[in-house]
Amino acid sequence: MLATCSNAVRKPMVIANIEKYNIDGMYAYSNAEWNKAEYFFTKALRLYQGVDNQEGSLLSYINLAEVTLAMQETSKSKRYLLAAKALAKKDLLKGYNSRILLLLSEMALQKNELMSAEQLLQKILPEFIGNQVMSKPNEIQLAAIANQTKIAFLNNQNAFLWTQRYAHALKKMTNKNADGDARLLRFQARLLLQKGAEDKAELKMQQALSLYKEQISRVGIAGTLFELGQYYRSKQQWNEAQAYFLRSQLVYEYLKNDWKLKRIASILDEVENEGKLMHNRTINSQFLLKTKDERRKTKDERRKTKDERRKTKNSLIFD
């Protein structure tokens, strides 16, 4: 029970501890300190379970799923989401189902199960007429549109339509969404790359990077740096590509994203080998051109010598 003391409301210790763990967990999550966030949310979960608080337990499972998805530990995410899904069957907690479906779709995306992700998203996406969203979307629906747009690019199908839908939904949001604006710029950059407008695409990516830096969104920063590395790699500008991959690697090291770090390490080896191969090809090409020029020069000198001999012979004859 709540007690009063000197006109101040005093909460039971367990409630105060739960609130502290949740605040600490949210702070750690916002700073991309995944292990700390998992620790604090687990503590909160244990306390909720200790007082049989079903809604609190459900929220803790959702928070833990968010954290482990950020860490790309899908086996843990699956366990937390299944527990959350079981609790959300109760009438009073059914309102959390859309959030659970969104996280399940993100887990499927990480596992490259695109069809499964798309089926989950169909249950929470808002209605559209063409590229227009029919009603103002909430945060979960906006994230669902973003996920569906990612799938459109991965499937190389309707990417332009879904980018337009995402842009329209973003405009309808009440609160300014800098992360959403940056995500839109990255989608637009992909479309521009498909059209061959490389300079405009690179500008969009740089604008997205600036927005992420303003928000100190490390996940966004790392992802955009990686995409810039891929962009310069496609242009065979090896030094620039390597520089962006290395910058991305440093951010992912902070995030402790082992999967991304392994991928970048592999790509850096490939970029180095591609750069060396191109360098060797350039040297070989230059050598061949030089050899060809030398052969032409030698041939010209021989012709010149032959002409001089003929002239000398003719001179002797007429003399």
C-alpha cells in the first residue's frame, strides 16, 4: 500500500526498484549498451514476476526482445517473443499484439525469411490507396511500413511504391521523426542508384549520415557508413570504400555487433584483394602499352635505318 510522509507519496520498495531498473534499461538501450540494457530489463522482469504483474512481465519480455534483436541474438529474441505472445492472449493485454508482430517481422528479416516477415506485416500495416496512407499511422505502423519497404528492395519489387508510401506516412506523423527522415533518405538513395544517378544517391546518404549523427543514432551511423562503403566499392574506388568500411567497423565494435563485424572483416579482405587485382591489371596494362610503344619505336628505327641504307646505296651508285 502507498503511504504518505511529509506530504510526499512513498512507493513500496519493489515498485521503486522496478522503475529504477526500467529507467536504467531504457538509458542503456538509448546509448546502444545492449548488455547493460538486457541486465536491467531482466532484473525488472524478475521483480514483476515476483509480484505476479502480468502486464509488467509482458512489457519486460518485449523490451528484452528489442535488445536482443539489436544484438542480433535471434534465439533469445524468439524465446522472449513467444513468452510475450502467450501473455498477450489475455483480453486486457491484447493491445500489445501489434508490437509483438512487428518484432517478429524484424526477427524474420534478420533471418532472411522474407515471406514470413511479409505475412506478419500484413496484419499491422495501415490501409493504402495507391501511394497514400488512409489514416495517420502510429509508430508501430510506421516501423511496419519501413520493414515492408526493406523487403521490397530485397525482392526488387515495388520498391518505388513502398518508398513513396513511407514518405507519405512520415509526413502524416504528428511528431518530427529524425530517424525516420534519415531512413527515407537511405531508401531514396537506393532508388537513385537503381536509376544510375550516383552523385545524387551519395548526397542522400551523406544527408542521412548527418541526421543520424545529430541524433547520436549509432545503429543508423554504422549502417549508413557501411552503405557508403558499398557505394564506393561498386565504383571501384577502393581507398574510399576501405575508409568507410573501417569507420563503420569502429561503430559496430562499440555496438558489439559480432555478426556485422565478421561481415565487414570479410568485405575488407575482398576490397583489399580487388584493389590489388585492379592495381596489378593497371600495371600490366601500362607494361603492355609500354612494350607496344617500344616495339613500334624499334620498328620505326629499323625502317629508318633501312631507308638510310637505301639512300647511301643510291648515293654510291650515282657517285
